[in-house]
Amino acid sequence: MTKRPIFASLLLLSSALVAPAALAQDAAGEPAADAPAPAETPADDAAADDEQSDVSIPGGADQEIVVTGRYTPNVVRATPEVVSVLSSADIARTGEGDISGSLQRVTGLSVVGGGFVYVRGLGDRYSLALLNGSPLPSPEPLKRVVPLDIFPSNVIDSTLVQKSYSANFPGEFGGGVINLTTKAIPRESFLTLSGGIGWDSETTNELGYTYYGSDSDWTGFDDGTRDVPNLLKAAFASGKPILEGADFTQDQLEAIQMELVNAPTTLLQQNNHIPVNWSAGITGGTNIALADGELGIIATAGISNKWRTRDTLQQSSVEQDLSGDPQTSYNRVVTDNRVVVNGLLGFGLEIGEHKLRWTNLYIRDTLKQARLALGTDANQVGRDIMKQDTAWYERQLINTQFVGEFHFDRLKLDLRGAYANSQREAPYERGFTYVRTNLPTEQDPTGDKFVNDLGGNRGDATIAFSDLNEDLWSGGVDLTYEIAPRISATIGYAYSDTQRTSIRRAFQFRASGLPVAVTQLRPDYLLSDATIQLYDITLVETSAQDGTAAFEAALKTHAGYAQLQAELVSGVNINAGVRYEDGKQTVDPVDLFGTGGGAITSTNLNNDYWLPAVTLTWELAPDMQLRLNGSKTIARPQFRELVAQIYTDPDSNRNFRGNPSLTDSELWNAELRYEWYFGKDQRLTAAGFYKSIDRPIEAYTSLTDSIGNTSYANAPKATLYGGEIELQKYFALDSLSDSPFWASRRLVLIGNYTFTKSEIKVGADDTTVINGVVQDASNFFFDGAPLTGQSDHLVNFQLGLEDQDKLSQQTLLITYASPRVTSRGPSGQPDIREKPGIQIDFVARQGINLLNKEIELKFEARNLTGRTYKELQEFGDNRIYFNRYKLGRTFSLSASLKF
């Protein structure tokens, strides 16, 4: 009995060593964000094969205390494929508000406009995004992949990026897969409140433009002001083009126009003091003990409201050497008010070795945009042109999914099923063009008035309504059997069914013989009820003049696969598998008015593939290993790329048009990787990779009436090769001084560099197909040109100071991406390239305890160098800027309170 206090002390010590590691693990096997960082320990990850260990401590003559701890291995090392993991701690260290910002810190990854992730220089079409292992639909008209900037970091627990293909993943795996894991079962009840404010040097309290819209715009939800009016809704349902003579009279068209909301969606307003950015959120969870398991519930909700103003220069040229004055040149001020609302409700049930998860996610991303431009067009010599645009873009994602993991001795059964819906609505996209002749007239002796004659050669007015809906059903089952120790086999089946519909109805307001005084009216007066009736302003539908006004698209895949994971000899493991995937992709333009006839082209791609993959891992030493991977994968055209419908991207102000003749790309992939794990959570890795791509899909640009139009075509062939190196190292600082300040602090050094080189191969006899017409490939692609989106050099560097006993982190983050092609140049001109440059950020996190409550304070300073965004063409000293604007320095302060 006298020994019990000693053994009790040993028990507490054992629990302190084991339990924090077990309880602070997230889904990726890394420390949770609010747990102290582990102290540096010797490299003993080789023990990962022993998942569980029991410590027996005698408690007297008739008593024994058993302490059981679960050891979670280093996922990067233990996974049989090449992976990178962002734990909740990693995400918190970067301080990013959405998951795409954190991903750009991962080796070989870059994030391009709108949150699309490029893996090793391959465009977003070559990356695959999953949520808890299930595919996601996209709310983007131009994409089939979901933009990751709509995922707030507060709903994501960890992110795994797998760069080498394995047969259990979908075949569309050109560069890698990004699997987002939502927050799961909490180990204890908690409630956290958070809020923050931010300031942008180019936006906050500076000049910008906006418009009224509706009373509830600040929430990201319209109050009904932008609903389609009843008369227009009935006209849409009629199946007739909305113009005079097509079953519509002038009186009916006037009635439709007068129902359209005018001033609230039309009148551009100058704001000399754009508001600050702000955010708020709440997260809570609880754990309910059951007889033989536990039930966890977690819920989170958040809202962020951010403003961004860009003073842009946008130009175009028709000269091959870009000489002379630009064909068009506009200075355009764009103010975006972006509101993101999110909510997550998750349930987790663990019964013995069985786990069930039901996750429900809602994200709404709204962009309220106002633009004002002044510039020139060589087609209208001697005239200044003013353009103003107002728009409202709603993107919404609803996802519900079920995941079940069942363990029966040597047999493991994994089930998953999900339904997801994404929508994008853009009501009341309004545009007005005014022209100033710069010459005196009888009515305007000074010649300095802007006029809009609605459809003549001096201005126009347009309005459009767009709607996109996409449904995605998916499911799968994996059955794994442990044949023998260190040998297991898996067979599986996966199914997905995506259905998308998209409609865009566009209109012009037209009139003839408007008095000069009327043409000088501001937009809301120009289209007031009085002017519409008095001057017979008419509404003309232009939806189908540049292609079909609507389309339906679908992609249905069935896949079966088999994998074998085994230790061939001591220290040499293999993960080999093959996937058979059948995919049927259709895009059918919808002739809304029955006037298109045979000119409307459908696409029907029905292909099946055998996709092998093998990875060999050789343990060179207890802390070193070498991986060799080879595989075949595919890339399919995205829906919007297959339909000849004009779409204007509001971010770049560029027109896009699809090519129904696109076909699948096929890729052969190889990689050799060295990994050295020299300490706890410390590693040095180096890799070389190679890809051969047959029929890669590339963007090219053409000029029509001085307007740049981007489309797509299959290049004959391309190759991509390169290498990457990553280092993660911690340095204890307790030897610097006897001061308690340094006793538990360490220096964090995380850096990676990726070199990538790609080349398009174009032979003398190579062809490509554009809208059904076979053409010489050299008319669109230069032999040896890089793939679009590929940067030769990517650098990420993090230098930080952190406390291992409590929350205190200060991190400097540096990111560099070298220039990359965004589109092939038109008519033999140089390619259009983006110059991302260097970005330097600083993030500080500090935990304090106030009145027995945990408070986390966070300070962020972004883009400290104040870099300028540039997308341009260059020929010698000649430059044409497709888009150039200053990126503001941003500063934010936030706090979270945990109860």
C-alpha cells in the first residue's frame, strides 16, 4: 500500500506523456491548433507499425493499472504515396482566412485567381478537390473544379495533398488530389466566439464605387429586390426571344422594362470612405459518452464582409509586335464587396472499432461589384469612352455526406455517400457605355459631355440574368482484407453523377432619335419609366447572337479498382493497383427559341480507361526512405469549355467561349523521391518528377472587334519535368539565455522550392480541331512554349518563433512565383503572362488567460512590399497590359474566446 503514491505519480506522468498526443491529434495525425507544439524528440517514427501500446503498472497485491495510449504515426511518412499534410496547426500558423491561402504554402502548389490550385505548374483542370473523400460540384461557369477560396479555414480540420496517383482515387488526377477534412468529433465540450476587423491600404477609407442594391446586401442575401419580375419571368417561360415582332408588342416590351428594378441596381455611387473589413464566427461542440462508444456533435457558423478596390489598366493590341498605341486602353476602377456566410453541422459516432460520420456543410459566397472605366478604342478615333457596370454574383454550395468505417478483425469496410448542390445566380448584370466626341457641337459647344444614344454609335445599355445549377451524387465502397501481417488487398467501386444546367438571358436597350439632352442623362434617368414610354425605348434579346443561351451538361462515371499493399522484403514496400474507369460526358446546348437548327453543336465523350499505378518505398535507414512512383491518369474538358456560349469573367473583364471539339487528355507520370525524417515533425525531402501529356487542353486568345476572347483547344502533346525540395526544422532556443522567456521557445524554419519546366510539342503536320474544323496546330501553339499556368520557380519560406508550452507564435511568410502564361497570344502575338512576384506576410498569434477564459489574439500583415499585379504581353520593349493594378497592403486584428 505504501507504494501507491509512487505508482500514482508514475501514472500521472505516463498520462501526461501519452494522452496529449492522443487527444490533440486531428484527422491528419498532427497536433491540433490549440495544443502546445511538441518538444523536439529523436526520430523514432519507425515505430509507426505498432499502432497501440499498453503500459501495465502494478497497483498492489491484488490490483493492476493499465494505461493504453494510441500512437498516430507521421502521416507524411507512413502513407504509401507522396503526400503533403496541412494540419489544423499548420493552417492556424499561416493565419489564412480560407483554405486556398494556406495551400499555397505547400511544396509545388500555387493558387491562381479565384482560389484555383495549380499542382506543380499544371492548371486547375489537373487537380482534384474532395471533401472527406467525396467529390464536390463547382459553382463556377468556367470550371468543373470547386474554387477553394470559398472554404473558410474555420470549417476545415486538415488538408491532405497527394501528388502521386493511386488507383483508389478518380482518374482525373493529373497533378494531384486535395482532400479537405472537416472538423470531427470533439474530445470535450467547448464553445468559441471569434471576431475581427481588417484594413486594406488601397481600399479602406479610400475612393471606391458601389450601388445601393437592397437593404440586406451586407449579409450576402438579397431581400428580393433582384428577383426576376413577373412579366419578364412569364416572357422567359414563353419560349420566344424577347423582342418586338416575336410575339411581343412594343407596349409589352415597355411594360417589361418598367418592371425592372432601376435606380437601386443601376445608379453607381462614389464612396470616398470604403468601410473596414470584418468577420465573426461561433463554433461549438460536445461529446456524449455511450455504453460502448461516444457521440460527438460539432457546429460552426461564420460571416465575413470584405471590400477590395482595384485601379486597373486594361489594354489590347492588334499588332504582332505590340507596336504603336494600344487598340484599346481603359483605366477601370473596380470595387468588390465580398460576403461569405458558412455553416457546418457534423455528427460522429464511434462504437468500438466502428466509426460513422454525417457532415452537413453550407457556404454562400456573394460578390457585389461596381466598375467605372474611362478609355479609348481605336475603332472610335477622337472619342473618350466611359463604361459603368453593376453586378451581383451569388455562389452557393450545400453538401451532405455520410462516411462509415467498419473494422471486423482482419476485414475493413469503408462506405461513403454524398449529395452536393452548387448554384450561381447573377441577376441584374447591368452595363452602360457613354461616348464623348471631344468636339464641340451646337448642343454642346464645349464638346465635353458624355452621351449614350442607346444602340447607335455613341453608347449602349445592357442587362443580363444568369443562373447555374449543378447536382452531384456520389458514392463508393472499399473492402480491405489483411492477407497476412504487412500484406493487405483492397477492392473498391466508386460512382459519381454530375448534372449541370446553365442559362444566360442577355438584353440591349435600344432607341432611335433620342434628343441630345436625353442622351446625357445618368443611367437611372435614361431608363426611367418616363423616357421608356416617351421615346419608345425597346428591349432586344441578344442571348443567342454569340452562341447558345443555355446548355445542359452531365458527367457520369463508374469505376472499379484493386490495390495490393505489401512488404516485398524487409524494408521494401509496394502499393500497386489498377483502376478501370468508364466516363460519359455530354454537353448539349439548349436552343431556347427553336432558331438555332443544326448550327448548335453537342459534345458526347464516352471513353473508358485502364489506369495503373505503382509506388515502391525502400527504407534506406530507420529515418530515411526512397519512393518511386509511376502511373497513368486523365484530364477531361470542363463543361463550360465545351459549349460555344460567350461568358464574361467579372474579375478579368475578359470574354470566354467554348470549343465543342475538345477531347480528353492522357498523362503518364513518374516520380522519384528521397525523404529523411531526422526529428519529430522534422524532415528533408527531395524529388524529381516527369509527365508526358497527350492532347493537353490549352487556352488561347483571339481579338474580335478589339475585344479579347479566350477559347480552348487540344495541343498535340506536352511534357513537364522538374524537381522540388522541402525542409522543416526546429531549433531550441533555451541555450541563448537563462531568461525564462527563451526556456520553452524554439525557432521554426519551413521552406520549399519547386522547379518546373514544360514544353508544348507541335510538329509540322500536327492539327487541332476548333468547332468541328480541323486546323493547323501551329496557328494556335508555338513549339516549345510552356503550358498555361506553369511557373518555372515556386518558393515558400516560413521563419517563426513559437512557444512549446503555450500559444505564442510569430511567423514571417514569403511566397514567390515566377511568371506564368495565362493564355496563348492572339494572331501570332506573344503569350499573355502573369507576374505574381514576391509576397511577404507576417502573422502573430498569442494566447492569454483572462478570468479563467482562453483568449487567442491574432495579428496579420499581408503583402508588406505592396506588390503590383501584372498580366501582360511583351515584345522587346513593347508592353500591353491585359490587367495591372496595385495589391494593397492588408492588416487585420482578430480575437477568439473559448468557453
